[in-house]
Amino acid sequence: MPRYDFRCTACNHLFEAISPATLTSLPCVACQCPFSVRLVSAPCSPRMGSTRHYTEEEMKRIKEPVWSNQDGSIDV
């Protein structure tokens, strides 16, 4: 199930909950008020790969061709 953000209408507390898409209100986790509003959030962009930063030496090695001939030439 997806995670949604909710804001309590009584105490303004913001909390996150895992709930079905059809559920639009949950009790507040702070004050137990029965009415909270599900907020519309912007979707996050997908991240491909890792967030690791590579050194210049590692980048040179990554950019090197994987396959080369005996004489050092590269077939394209």
C-alpha cells in the first residue's frame, strides 16, 4: 500500500501513514482527533543507480572500453 501525508484539522500535526488509496481521513496520531485531511503530494522522481560520487581515476576507468583487441585497437 502507498504512503500518504495527512494533516490534522484540530492541531495541525503533519504525519505519514500507509493506507489504501480510498481512505481520505485518519485519526490524528498526536491528539486522536478523528478528522485529518489527506494531502496531495508531488510524486518523487525515480533515481537510477546510486548517489555515490566517483573520483576522477574511477571515472577514467569507467569510461574505458570493456573490450579491446590484442594490439589495443577497439572494434566498433
